[in-house]
Amino acid sequence: MPDIQAADFAGLTRRYGVEVIAEKVENERQVVDILELDVGMGQGHLFGEPRAIKEQVLAETDPPAEFLRSTLRSAEQRRRFH
């Protein structure tokens, strides 16, 4: 299997539905390098300082209550039969 060049990596992963996100972007020179590698998204201090997530935002990602109940029921049933 031939080696994959860094410049080909983002395109390769995109073919499989995976989008590469560059992390720890600290300066504008890194942005230029990242764009040359065909990576369209990045995160890091250059774009903004990290901050705490608000409780309201975290609550929006909680699974629905019915999902939790059905998952717990399934787990209990598996324990009873094993």
C-alpha cells in the first residue's frame, strides 16, 4: 500500500464521509498551512479562548427520557437472563 501524503489525507477521509478538523490552531501561518492541506475547519486559541459550557447548552444534548427508560429496561432484562 503506498504512503499517503499529508495533502491527500483530507480528501481521502472526505470520500468516506469524515471531515477533518484541525486542532490547536494558534497563529495565522497555521491557517495558511491548514488550508493548503484542504482542511476547511479548525479550532484553537486563534479563533477564541476556551470557555465553560453553559448548563442550558449541556441540557440540550441530553438524550430523550423515553430513550433512557427503554435502555435501562433492556439492560435490566439482559441481567435477569444471564
